[in-house]
Amino acid sequence: MRKRLLLILAVPTIIARLLQLAGLHPIVWDEIEFFRATDWVRQGLVPYRDFWEHHTPLQWFLYAPVAALTHSPGAPAIIFMRFAQIPLWVATFALLMRWMERAGIARWARWTAIAVALCSSLFMLPAVEYRVDALGCFLLILAIYLVQRIDDGVIYAVLAGAAFCLAGFANLRLGPVIAIAVLLIRVMNPGQRRWGGNSRVNWLFAGAAGTFLLGALYVIATNSAAIAFRRIWSENLVADRLAPAIPGVFFFRLAVQFGIHRFIDQIEFDPSGIDPAGIIILIGGMIGVVLILVRNRRAPDDRFYLAFLAAANLLFIAAMKFIYNYHFEIVVLTFIPFVALLIERYVPEKVAMGILAVLLCISAIVGTFRGKEGDTRYQDQIMRAADSETPPDSKVWDSVGWALRRKPAYRYWFLRMIVNELEARGTFETYSVNELMADPPAAVIADHDTRGWMLRHSQLGRAVVAHYLPAETDLWLPGMSARLTPGNRIEWIVPADGTYTIYASPRLAAHPWFRQPLYFESRLWHDRDAVAVRPSDTAMAGVAFAINGTPVTAGTKRLTLHRHDRLAAINNASLPIGILLPRISRERLFILPPPGVTLEASASPRWHIPDLSVLTYQYE
């Protein structure tokens, strides 16, 4: 009866997590990055040689055929890849279940521990995302399972070595744990519960070496060995050394499960953000790992081997300068067996089932009613608009690659920590005004980090603001603008072919665009009357225009311009004049997203009835 009740309770939990996967959980930056890398590999491009990246590439090759099945320019492309990852997670938990069975953990305790992990936002929020961690976790758990079976035959040792190597090819961040795993099994014999090693482990090294050689042959054959080493190793190492450490980041990341969040220098407590299942996994896992390390140190078995790896992995994460929730995916997976051991030994089955029933209910409620589907809808809107408003062979500049089907305008197209640090150091060439104007992008997606880049590179920022206008506040399309005081003159280089409408008036001189073009959070932007462009803001007679030196007839309201034309304007009036020359209608200018909605999904989740219509995308 209890098991039947748990199965019934599990159904809404599964549905809630699938709804998150399908859009209640918005797209994050890394998913865009990994999809674009996957799609470029699908197109036949060679990583590092043909496009910049700093992750190891195995997932891109594995999922390239899957990426060929979606042609969407919007959120459905990413969501499709999320669903394609489900078999990986199923296989990962199947291997983990099999490992625990061979380690002698009771069946009911195994299932309970896995269910607790699946109820935790600590694990499930990053697990629904399309990222390299999914494949890396699968391969590492596969390798650990194969190590457990080394005594069953040499083939298991060879395959374990191959799996360890492939895990590194999938996720470079697992490298230290993989190294410890390989070295540790060489000095211990879990099958005989003693130190001293097992001669069959030599075959593990052979499997790893052979697999690494195959990967090396690929980069040599594609003439990308040197650039691959530089991108994966040298640049990551330099950027990590340059980046400033964030004090207490590890403990604050753990504190998130208790509802404690740090925003810059402020600490906030949100009771609704408490993750009971995540707390059980973290605390139970740590206690279980320590108990096994102490009790089994003289007779090390499979449990000791995994406990040592779990502890080493957690310590490695604690030493990192930047820690995100997806770093804990492998932590949760390696903690599950030790949570199961504690449950089996110290928690009566009836009590465990009762606690699990509560966790299932909490998980279903949180997964359904704390979604952020408004962000997903807005992300899809911006992605599709960027696609429809730009030619197929054009370039778009942004910080993560939101325009999935367009080329990046800047070689270092993912403006995260590594690019910021290495560009500031001079290792990476910058995206300069000269480069911008020599080949103007068809659009600029001015998300948070793109605007931050423009703030740090003020000359570039001024050039972008002068040559692009926001349709949405996050999507800037070709359109010139300036605020001219009496007698002043400006010259633009037209960024794209088109017909531009002239708006020029003293009222526009006070427009927020000329005062705070990069701070849309300001209250100035929420005064729609001040932001809107009116029909009365027509071309003022006191402003004279010239195209490539040829004066424009006075009273002209529209200009047909070509890319790289030089358009000049001079204010002959006695008042400051604000000038806007958009290609789009005035009604589409300066549109803010709904309250609480951002392209980066940066606002905290809130309790609400989910709008499931966001899930009814057209899956191209």
C-alpha cells in the first residue's frame, strides 16, 4: 500500500520536472553556448580551429546528429536538446542502481535515496538543462561501475580506462577527480578489501591511453592540436589565475539549499527557497562519506573507493573560484549511495517512506508553481525576432549567441569570465569600433553582459548606441540616433540597407535613450509617455541632412540608405534636438519586457499559477 501511494505521488513530481524541462525553467547561458558548439560541429566545423571554445568537445560530437533534427531559431531548439539528454540520465541512474546493488545496499534504500535526489532542486534544476555535465556525469559513473567489476575480467579494466578518458573529453572540470580515481585504484584492491593494488589495473591505463590517442589523432588530422591545447588548457589556466576569488562562495552556494541567497553584498533569506531534499542529500552524503572513510580505511572496498572520490570532488569544488549549481550534479550522484547506506542502517522503512512522500509533494509543488516561464517566452521572442529581422548570412553581436542561426560578430562570442579576463589582459583582441563599423552586425542583442561590455568599452558603447536602436530593450536593430546642441554636427556610417524614418524634435532631446541608454532598470524607462516616439516628432526644419556629402531635400521624412553610406546631420536650430532614424515603425521602439521578466532570467522565482501556454511552441 505504501509503495502504491509513493508511485501515485511520484506521477505529479515527474510531470512537474518535465514541465520545467519543457519551459517552466528558462534557458540559461550555457545551454545557448553548448547548442551553438554542437550545431557548428553538425555543420562540419572543427572545434577550436574553426570557432572559439574553451570546453572539451565530446558532447558536441555525440549530439550533433540530434541538433540536425531541429531547425528552430528559438527556445524549442534548446528544449529539444534537453529532452534528448533524458536517456543519458536514465542510463546514469541505472548504473548507479547497479553499483549500489553490487555494493550490498538494500533495494528499498537504493530507490529511496535516488528518489530523494530527484526531488531536490539542487540536482534537478541543472539536470534539466542541456549541458556538458550530463555526459560527463554518465561517463564518470560508468567508469566507477566498471572499476567495481575489474575482477570479472580484463575487459572491464580496459573499458573503465576508456570511460575515464571520455569523461575528461566530455567535461574538463572532472579532470582532477578522474586523475585521483585512476591513481587510487592502482594502490588498492576493492575486490579483496586490501591495499596494494590489482595487476589488472594496468589494463585500465591502457584503455585510457588508447582512447586519448584516438582523440589526439583527430586533432592532429584536423590540424587543430596546437589551438585545441591553447583553448582548453592554456587559456583556461591563465583566466582562472587572473580572476579574483569570491570569499565564501562555496559556503554561500551550499546555503542556497537553506533559502539563504547572497546578492553582491546583501544576504537574503527566502523560506520558500528551502530545498529539503537537497539538504538531506548534502548532509546525509557528507556524513555517510566520512563514516565509510573512517570505518573502511584498513579494508578498503568499493564503498571506500567511491567515498574517497566523492570527498576529493567536493574539496576540489570548494577550492574553485567560481561555483555554480551545476557543479553539484556529480556531487549529488556520488553522495546517493552513502545517503542510501544511512537510510538503510538508521531510518526505519516506514519512516523513510513517509519522509519521501512529503518530499515528493514538495517537489511537485515547487516544480510547478515556482517556474519562470515568462522568461522562457521572452527569450523565445527575442531569439525569433533576431532571426526574422536579420538576413540569413548576417552576423549578430551579443554575449552568449542568442541568435542561434546567425554568425557571431565577435570571434570570442561568449562574453563570460574567461573572455572578460583575457581580453582585459590583452591576450584576446578586443571587439573594437573599427571592427564594428567595418562589418556592422545586422543586430545587437543587448543583454546584461553585452551592456556591461559596452560600459567597460565606452568608445564601442557610444558607437553602438549611435548606430542601433532598441526594438525591444534587449534587441537593437540598425537605426541612427544623436542629441545635437545648436550648431553641432554628427556623421554616421549606415549599418544596413533600408528605408529610415526621420524623427527630430526638441522633445526627443530629453528622451531616456540619450540619458541612460544602458540602464533600462531606471525609473526613467518606465514612463511610457516620455519613452514613446510620437507622430509629432517629425523631421524638424532646423536639422539638415546629407548623404555621402549630398544635401537631402528639406522636409524629407524618409531616407533610403545603403550599408556604409555616410549620413551627416547638423542642428541649425536654436534648441537641442533629439534625432532618431529607425528602420522599424515608431510603435516598436523601446519596448520593455513584462515586469519581473529578463532575457537572462535573473529575477528570483516567484510563487504563481503557471502559464502553460508558454509550452505550446511550434517545434520546427
